[in-house]
Amino acid sequence: MYLNRTIQIERGYIWNDIRNFGRNFRVFTIMDIRQKKMNLYEDYRAGHVSREEYLIKKQKLSEQLVPLEAGIQKVEEGIRKYDEANIIFYSDFARLVDEFRNEEALSPELADAFIEKVLVDKNHNIEVVFKFQDEINMLCMRKAS
């Protein structure tokens, strides 16, 4: 249940970022602005535009690129995090969590599925080593953030 809810929340954040990005910046694409900069340079080289006018227009076009590139970076970062999260949700770990989700007591099958080994030292200290420790750590870090 927690795993499914987490992935739904992540999907929501990413799609909200994409929708907001699209709403705020639908007039020009990065490629359009870069093409305009190249055309402007060609006009300058051909003598149709003065150096001062070229530099001013180039600066304005460059300033338009900044929020677009920042928005793309934010969306790509969200997608990267979403992809990292999916590694857990489509792994053997997730399959086993789903398989044993209704278990109320530790059975031999449950222990065998999740526990690598149990270490007991001479002072009777017990250490449990889990098979999916990396996945558990990733989930704990996600929950903490």
C-alpha cells in the first residue's frame, strides 16, 4: 500500500511540473529561440543589423532561454527520481512485499524470502541481514525526505 501510494504521489508531482512548465512557456520552444539567434547572427553578418542591435536582441533571446532550460531541468530531474523509484516498485522486492502483504506472523517462507542470515555472537547479540537491504534503505530515505 505504501509503495503504491508513493508512486502515485511521485507521478502527480511530475505531471504537475510538466503541466505548469507547458502553461508558463508555450509561446517559444528552445529550438525556436536558438534558431532566432542563428538568424539574428546571419542578419548581423550580412549587415542587416547593427552590432548594438544584434547584441541587445541576442541578450533578450538568451534571457528567454534561461527559464525554459531551468524548467526542462526540473522536469528531467523529476523523471529521473521517478525512474529511480520505479526500480524498487518493479523489482523482486516489490513482488515479495505484494506476495506477503497479508502475513501477520513470521513464517519460514517469509523469513526465507526476506532474510539473508541471522548472526548471533557469544554475548547473544543478534544481527539480522536482509536480502533487500538496498531497497529498504532507498525506501527509508524516500520516506524521510
